[in-house]
Amino acid sequence: MKKVTDELMEALKNETDSVENYLDENRDELIKIDIRSLWSEMIKKSGLTKTDIIDSSDCGYNYFYCIINGKKTPSRDKIVELVIAMHLSVDDCQKLLKLNGKAPLYPRIKRDSIIIYGIENGQSVYEISNALKSNGEKPLRNSGESNG
């Protein structure tokens, strides 16, 4: 039977021997992250071609392939842009963010609320960026990240 996350957290807090014992005892509970498979699954789920995704997200060709092949870890905003370009759900976005080591979208944060609303309502990267900018928040575009 799978342990809930709270049980794992308690085990870590109360582990007196070593982290190795924890890892050994909970081997089957730990997530084995295969970023390449995750991105492949999301691309397939989108039903779009990689070219369509690159064009819609304004992600450079080389950078996109480095991301989906696990050679580069994209910024949080770049992951959000790719999710929007693929017309994926907020749940898919949260999964991609977490498994790429980024903070999930949080509805109590103004900027994240605007992004969540945009994803839920099928807005484009440009529409969400404009909504962010018009509400005094940093847009997704031109965040200073290199696409190369």
C-alpha cells in the first residue's frame, strides 16, 4: 500500500539512523523522474506537432529540443509557456513544474492567478502576457531568458 506524502515527511523528520535507511525503506515510494518521457507524454497529449509548439511558445528550436531531451532545465515561465502552447491543463502544468523542480502555480499569488485563469480559459501566451502586464505583473515574454 502506498504511503501518503505526510507519512513520508514524518518518517524523514523522525528518522534517527540515516537518510540511507529512509531511502532503502521507502525505495518504492520515491518518484523516478524521466523528464524525456514526461515531455514526450505531454507533447502526445497535446496532439500538436513539435513545430506548432515551438511556434506558439516562441521557444527556439534548439532550446526546445534541449528541454524535451532533458539536457536543459527550463525556467518556470518557459514551462508555463510550453504548457500554454500545448493547450494543456493547469494540472498538467503543475506536474511539469514540480517534476522540473519548480514551484507550482499558487492561486494566492496575483501573477500566478492571472496565469491559472488564462490557462483555464484557453488564452494564448500573448494574451496571458498582456493580461499580466496590464495588471502590473511581469509578462511571460521577454523574461530575459535565453532561448538558445
